[in-house]
Amino acid sequence: MAHFDMSIPHRLSKEDALKRIQTLLSETKKQHGDKISNLHEEWKDNVGEFSFTVMGFAISGLLTVNEDTIELKA
């Protein structure tokens, strides 16, 4: 299985970036529910674990929202 790490810079407050990420996951499920299933996310402070299935492929990872970056490990 392929793994990747990504760091995405942002200029929002940490709290606003966290809200946007959390909203993005639920909105993606609403908009693409016919392709995405088993969406699960669990947040502890600024760190979120997520998993879902899209078109038969299982995806999972970890998001960490920092002051000026969002770290994605999948």
C-alpha cells in the first residue's frame, strides 16, 4: 500500500482551519455519498483520524492542524 505525507500551509487561525477541515469531510460525504461509504472521523483536539471507502478503495489517514500548516499522513 502506498503511503504519503503532505504539509499544506494556511493563513487561517488554527481554530478556523480546524473547522474548515471538519466541515470539508462532512460536505464531501453529502456531495459524493454515492461514491463514498464508511466515512469515519474522530478528533482529539487538533488531530483527526479518518477513514472511508471510495469506489471500492479503503482510504485512511491522520490530519494534524497546526498554527500555519495542516499535516496529512495517509
